[in-house]
Amino acid sequence: MTDSPPPPPLLRMSGVRKSFTGTIALDHGDLEVRRGEVHALMGQNGAGKSTLIKVLTGVYPADAGDIEYEGTKVAFRSPYEAQRAGISPIYQEINLVPQRSVMENVFLARELRRGPLLDRARMREQTTALLALVGIDVDPGAALEQLNTAQQQMVAIARALSFDSRLLIMDEPTSSLHDREVETLFGVIRALRDAGTSVIFISHKLDELYRICQRVTILRDGRTVATADLSEMSRLDLVATMLGRAPDAISQAGQTAFSRRGPGPGRVLLQTRDVAVEPKLRRANVTVRAGEVVGIAGLLGSGRTELAEAVCGATPMSGGTLELDGAPYRPSSPREGLDHGVVLTPEDRKTEGLVGLMSVRENITLSILGRISRWGVVRRAEETRLVQEFMDQLSIKASSSAQPVAELSGGNQQKVLLARALAVRPQLLLLDEPTRGVDVGAKREIQELVSRSVDDNRGVVLISSEMEEIIEGSDRIHILRDGESVAYLDARSVSNAQIMIYMASGGSEPEDEGDTSATMHNHQELR
């Protein structure tokens, strides 16, 4: 008696090649996804992950290579055709219509009808069931723009599930989610996997990959360099394979990783006093000195982003005062903030940070056109010199400075955003989720850039949902809870768990946490 052969994979991509105007994005992309598995797709920004997925889903035609889906060779001509075949991508940037209702977004372009009229009752019923599946309780008739980012992400997932998909592609699906929502999402993924649905899971968070995925495929420089069971590949080996370096070199680099320790002796650069931005931020008291990084930690909705937007002038304050370099300061617009040397890199680089159709060069110089112009005409030689300087300094990978920024990988887009901020020559740099959705290599480069910024005697405010990044990258950590300042912590002696305790309860620690005297409130600074 012989063993029966294993079933064929749900998806097999082999030898996929794709280039754009002479730049090779994929040279030899291979990917095999089994039925009922969660498969991680890893690689640095620019390694070819997005291109591989877009070739699969019909956004781009392949220049060469084969795609087999459910045992049949395919070449989808559009994302809609791929969705009809049971392949549903869920992108990090939410591609829905903010002004339409939740249920209209779930059934967008395939509305349920009763004769010539929309069957709103049935759409509402089915949307309610899908939202329950992904663990959120919102009104299906509410406009999508009324929901927070995490809820919108769950609506996008509910829409994908409505297609009865056999293959889901999740690109950084947890980037906007709180821990509780991540657990809900993972429960949904496990239930789908157990029911036979396959998932391609793209994330730079290694802990998540090892929790939810069975196998991993790693891309580097447009080529598939490894496919392995995650249970047989250590984190160190995974990162080393992704970066193309020896594990020993990665380990040694980790021992000298970027880490800010000890506030600089500089003057007080920013002082916020009872700053409020209704309805989320009620009382923020933050001090930032020149030459230091102050990390801002807090749960979703704690007012972190509202604080940064108030300081740069993007959002009007409803209460409180600001002092910048010892003088009263109340910017009425981001332009006024820039004029005072205060610049924000926003959390959502796609909709709030970059102009996708404009070139790398144009995006970098967008905020300093007056400085590099004479009589209203841009001095091209000065612009070219400055842009090339930042592209070299930040290792921005692009075919040229004329390439549209929308064509770059997420990590390189983030570097362009940082280059534009630094081109302003700011004295205060506000970074809202600066490494969100970028690979470990790009993250390290961005963190080193932050370190160099404070070495130049700037003040930096670092907002991040990743506790490790806050601890490693800050001199002091400021905690916001329910829109109020609750603690300043010394980054030299604080743990991830202690930060979470302050974020959740404002400092009411369980008895078994041990002595945390080194991280207690500094009430003088909070007042």
C-alpha cells in the first residue's frame, strides 16, 4: 500500500519577472501557498513583495513566469477578476470610500438588489454578521469616516470575507490595531485556516509571524531566496536571510543597536501646559529639551496624534498653552509651525504626508520651495544638490529623483517623508509612527537618523505603538491615558510591561510587579 500524494498547492508562482522603465522589481519570484495554511511573505522594503502580489492579483501583467491557482494556469487582468476567482487582498492603506456607509463599502460595486432597488435590509443583515465575525460593533449604516482607523481596517477585512475567498492576502493587517483587536483578528484567521482558507500574511513584526504563520517565503532584491517552515527557522536566521548577511553579523549588530540613553543637557525647547484638543486630548503636559528624544506612549485614542498635530499647527487647541524655546507659541497652521522650525511627519504617509503622483525630488523640496527659489523660480542646481544629498544620506532607493513617489516601497516612501522634514532644518521634529510598515533594515536606518537628529541638538518627539521602539529610542517616555498625562518614565529603567500598566491604568500596579520606584511619576514635570 502506497501513501497518496499530497494535494497540489492552492497557489504556485514560479519564475515571475517584472520591470518598470528599465528598473527590475522582480527577477525570479517564486511563491507556493498550500491549502488551509497561513503563509508569511517577508523581505525588506523594495525586495519585491508588493510587486509579486500585484502581479498575482492582476494589477500588473508579468513580463515572464507562470501562475497556477487551484491547479490551473491563470493570468488575471484586473483585481476584480482575481476577487471573483476567490483571491482578496487587504492592503495596509485602506482603499475604501470614507463618505459611504459601512455596508455600502462592504458591498461596493456588487450591491445586493431587489429588482431595480438596493436591498438595504439584506445588506445590513449580512454586514452585521460579517462585523460580528471580525469582532467590532458598529452601525452598518454609519459613514466609514466616522470610524477610527482600527475599525476601518476591520471593515476592509469584513469586505474581503464577503467574497467567500479561498485566498486572503493581508498586508500589514495589524498596523492600526490595538492588542485586543489583534487577538480578535488572529482568531478570525485561525478559524478561516481551519475551514480551509489560505492566507498570505505580510508583516514586519516577527512575533506575529511566529504566532500565526506556518511557513515563510523570503524575498531579497526581487528574488525568492528561501521558503521554510517557521518552526525550523530562528528569528536570527530569518532576519539574516532577509538582509543577506551572516547570522553572527546580525547578532553583533544587535548588541550595538540604536538606543538613546540619558537626556541631553540642552535647554527646554518645548513646554506644553494642559494642552487640550477636544474630544480626545484633555490635558497634556510635556517637556522636550534640545538634544533628547521624548517618546509618547498610549493606547489608541489616548490623544498622541492630536498632541503632535496641535504642536505643529495642524489641529487647533481647545485649551492650554504652548511655549517654544521659552516664548509663547500657538501656531494656527502647519505653515506657521514650519516657520518656527516645528515639523511633523504624519502617521498616514499616503493620505497626509506624500503626494503620490509627484516625484521624489518634488516631495522632498515641497516645504522649502521659497528657500531654493529666486524671484519665484526654483534654482534647479540647488534643488538637485540638496535632493541628491538626502537620497544618499537616507539610502533612498529609486530609479532617479524624477520617479513618482507612489512607485517606491513603503520604507523608501517613509524616508522621502523624513527627508522633506529634515530639509526644513527643524529645531523640533515630531515623528508619528515613523517606522510603521517598514522592514527591519529600513527601521534601523530611520532610528539611526533620529539619533543623528538629536546629536544635532534638535528635540524629537517619538510616537510609536511599538513598546520596544519607544524604550530603545527615547531618553524619557511620556504616558498618555484617556487624553491626559499620567507619567514620565526613565527609559533606562523601564520595561514593556510597566509601560503597558501605566497606559492601561495610570500607574496602579499589581503587587507582584516588584519595585518600580525608578519609573514612578515625576509630578513636578507633569504640572
